[in-house]
Amino acid sequence: MTISEQVVTGERADLLQALRRHRGFLRQTVDGITDAQAASRTTVSELCLGGLIKHVALTEERWMRFAVGGADAMQSEPIDWVGQFQMGEGETLAGLLAEYDRVASGTDELVATLDLDSAHPLPVAPWFEPGASWSVRRVLLHVIAETSQHAGHADILREAIDGAKTMG
């Protein structure tokens, strides 16, 4: 049974609604731009709109692997720390958005089914408290915050392209 066939209520519905809202802001930010615009750097930062879409999709997918299988699952695929923020050769905005849709659909399915109280120890990294664990709920809150933060970044980048403002 897919999430579209399930009735999700309560806390799960609230989490999904928040995540979908911020995904929508991010997607709205790239509405109507070309691949060249999506790949362009409009500030001194290395960020580009297509790269932000790619990064948010990769981050969401990675955290959902953690929610299901812990740190080992999260780290099962290597990270391209630079390339994840850029549009690579042959990548298109449409392709990045399609991948984001695939990831989002998988996350939505997991939100409907995972035990929100289930927790895993965080991977060893300088930005995590040593020995800390995160519940699935905490992971989802983190994904919502990441998506929201990057939607704001994307709004600034888009405004620099053509003056369009999606969040203000």
C-alpha cells in the first residue's frame, strides 16, 4: 500500500505536511528557469540552484537510510562533498527534480510506516555529539530544517538570476 492509499494522521501527517511545504518552496524557486540558469553561480558562493536541489535530495535520501538502518546504512555510499552542490556534466534541472521526486516519495512512504521512536547512534563526525543517538522523529525534523534552510538559500540565488522572489 502506497502512502497515497493510506490515511496518515496526527504527528505523521504534521511532519509530512511541514516537509512537503518546504519541498514546495524549494521547487517553486526553480520554476521557469533554464538548465543554464540552474547551473549558474549567482553569488560568491559555489552554490547554484540545481546543486541545491541535488544536495537536498541526496541529504534526504541519506538521512532516511540512517532512519532505517543506522550509521552504516547512511554511509553505505560515498559523498561527493563538492559535486553535490553543483550541476555536473549532462545533468539537467528536470532530471534533478525527478530524482528529488523519487527520494521524496520514498521518504513519504517511510514516514507513514517507521516507528518514530526508533533510534540509532549517529555516525562519528566532528559535527555530532559523541555517542548521541537520533530517533526517526529527530531525523525527520532535521530533514525539514535542512530543506527549509536550503529553500531560503535558493530564494537568494533565484533573486540574483532574475529578481524573482519565491519566499518574500
